[in-house]
Amino acid sequence: MIDIQPPVDPSRRNKTRRLEWLFSSLTAINCFIVVITFAFINGSISIEGILSQWPFPLIYFIEIASLGIIGLIAVGNLQLDVKSNWSGVPWVCSGILFAFVILGAWTIGFFLLPAMILCLVTGIFVDRRTGGEIPLHLVYFVSAGIAQAVLVFLTLIG
């Protein structure tokens, strides 16, 4: 069977691509600002104060900052309008951030909400541009959030 799709307007595709870059960049910036702010609030201004937060807060801070970077790398690797494994990465990053938003609702969670939403919107834009599978990526989102929540609970009781 031949799949005939109407031609996509290149200017619309470029606009979507710019929005993907903007949203993923804002996600990374938000993640870094939140991590730096909470590291200094919970520790001291010195490196020793930040390192004294080991193991759990520092591990979570590294994870949150890494999610921003990984989301940005994923968007960078999605240059072409083809389906790629990278198209699910913003959904996974958003799901993990969602777990932090829910579990840290009274502390760090509220401040990560913009990053989570921007990352999710980036995933939606990527899927619409590349013809990705939004239902499958929604499963990625939920699964990543559940996995992160389980990991947090295991570290708390372990």
C-alpha cells in the first residue's frame, strides 16, 4: 500500500524545529537553575558544603541536571524528519521529571514543573514533526515516572 501524505510546509517545519530547540534549551536552563539554587539552599556556598550533601540529594541534583542535558542532546540528534530512537528521549526525561515534581511537590517539585512541561511539549512537537508514535511515547513517559518513583522510594527505605 502506498502512503500518500500532503507535502509539509518547510517554513512550518523550521518553526517547529526552532521551538523544539527553544523548549529543550529552556528545560536544561530550568534544571540547572533549580539544582544550583537548591544545592546552595541545602548546603553552603562552598564546594565542601555541596559535596557534604552526598549521597541522595547530590545524586538527585546530578540526575536532574543530566536530564536537561540529555534532552538537549536528543533534540540535537533529531535533525532529520525521520523516526528515530531519540524521539522518545524527551518523553522519558519528562516522565522522570514528573516523578520529581510529584514526590518533591512541597520542595523542589514545584520549581521543576516548567522543565517537565517544556520537555513534554518538546516530545510532542518532535513526534508531530517526525510522525512519531505519541501513544508509545506516552507509555515511555508513564513508565519512566514510575521507575523513578520506585527508585526514590527504594533509596529512602534502603
